[in-house]
Amino acid sequence: MKWKELEEEPCSMARTIAVIGDRWTLLILRECFLRKRRFEAFQSSLGITRHLLAERLKKLVRQGILRRVPYQESPKRHEYILTQKGLDLYPIMMAIVHWGDTHMVDERGRPVLHEHKKCGKLFEPVMICSECGEPLLAKEVHTHPGPGGWAASVPPPADLPSEPSTGGPKAARSKTVQPKAKSRTRAA
């Protein structure tokens, strides 16, 4: 599979990676969540080349993640503001930070601490079930094809039986489960 083909995959992860999956884009988004908005601020903070930064910002604007707004007329300059689509990436960003804080911290400890404004406590992000409120662990989650997933667009892999069986992989694949609500994060 080629990088440019990811956007066409019937997979939400592949489509998301096509938009935010390179290191510079994630770091630009980090800076946006740290309330940086201007080209020079991104460049100064990240040390990224002007050309590469301009390309990534254009892509984020084209994808509807950032909005480009003029803040100066002469010379014309713009700032980049997270849209709702961009703000919706916050749980992903926090999940990456949490993984880094868990597995990549050196002896000095966490580089950044996060405080929940509402309760005033330092927290660790936790993904929870939108239905029962329990933390989500990979071993406790089952996936099922959705209406726009692989089962709807691609024939089954050769190693699966072609006829439905009683409870085999093909039978599980044919079931479509609709989520009731979006997943949310909760401060632990």
C-alpha cells in the first residue's frame, strides 16, 4: 500500500494516519494545542524548514483541521487556528503523550504535567467506554465491521471459510455493530 492510498482505505485509522501520521504534522498540532498560531512561532519552536512547514500547514487547512486567518494586512500574514475537527484530535494527542510519559520518560521524569482546570488536579488521560464509564483496555474491546468497513468493500481473506459457520470468523465479520456515542476521555 502506498502512502497516498491511505486516504482511500476503508479504515478510520488509515485515513487518520494519512492526515496526521507524519512527525512534523503531529508536532505542529502539539504547538497548536499549546496555543501557538503563527508561522514564525511554529518554525522557531520546531526548527522545521519554511517549505516543509508551509506544506504541512496547507494540508491541515485543506483537511479542515486548521483555519487560516489573516492577522496583519501589510505585509499580509496569517495565523492558524484549530477548527472543531482539529480540537477533536485532542484525545489522540493526549494518548500519545500518555504513552510517552509511560514508556519514554528518562530519570528526570515527565517533561510536562497536565492539570484539569475544573478540579485543579494533575491527571493522566484515560480512555473510557461511552456506555459504562469503565477504562478501555485493548484486551477488553472487540471490533466488528461497520457499514463502511472492509466487509462492505473487500472480499474476505483467503484463510477464512467462504460459508458462514457457527461462530467462526466469517460469522463474526458479518455482524455490524453501530456505536451509540463517541468515546470520551476522563481524567484519572
